[in-house]
Amino acid sequence: MSLKSKRAFVVQKHLARKAGLHYDFRLEMPTKKGTKLVSWVIRKGPSLDPSVKRLALQTTDHDISYGTFEGITADGAYGAGKTIIWDKGKYKILTKSVKTKEDLKKVDYFKFELYGKKLKGVFVLFKTKRGWILKKIKDGFAKERSNVTKELSKSVISNKDVT
Ligand code: MN
């Protein structure tokens, strides 16, 4: 697959019955089990402020079809609680050595560009002892002292929220 080709990303805002409010950040990416939504849990969600670092804990890959899910999941089921599609769009990997999920194990960071409705421009995921950190790179889409999760809190497809 060409480096220039764009794939889908989605951020689901999830008010989970057990874990509470968090954001599931998902990048469509080839894996050993086919193309999946490689996923990270970000408690406070992404930020457009380049000075803000957000812990992003890698979690279970999800099927591509899950990326369009918005709604209520019954108690006891996986992901129980309420989910909205907080942002979605295409993304492009900018780090040449990363093409698949397996490549993520070999690098300490990777850069990508998001073409979402709320999240735009270049971001980096880099590894620390605690896990991955998501951070906005300074560019024309960066917004210092902004709080995009508060300012733009609702679903990009339904205008609903999880509360
Ligand atoms: Mn979740």
C-alpha cells in the first residue's frame, strides 16, 4: 500500500458503565489478522494544543465495522455504556517505517496527519514507560490554550452527546 494512501480514523467518546468517560482513538491499519481499527484509550481525549500531552493506552484492535457504531450498549456487554462518534475522517502516516500495526513495535514514535472534522493536522504518538503519548505538532491547525473536547463535545454525525 502506498505511503500516500489515506485510511480511516475515528474517535469514539465513550461513557462506559465501568471505566467512566474516555475517548477511544482508532486508526485503520493492517494487522496480522487483517485490516483493523488499532485502538488507544485516551482518558481526557485528544488536544489541539501542542503543549498538551495525553496518555494513550493501546487496547484491543476492533473490527472496521465498529468504527461506525454510535449508541447505547447494554449492561454486561462489551463496551457497556453510551458511545458517540466524536470525530472521524481520513489519516495519513508520515513515518515511512510504519505501515502496519506490527511496525509500531519497532518504533518509539510515529507521526501522522489527521483530516477530521475537529482534529486536523500533524500529530505524533510516542512511547514512554507509562505507554504511548499523543501530542499535537505545531502547524496551521494547532490551537494553543484550546480545549477541543470541551468546545466541540458532540457527535459529528448526530450532534448527540453521551450525557
Ligand atoms: Mn471505550
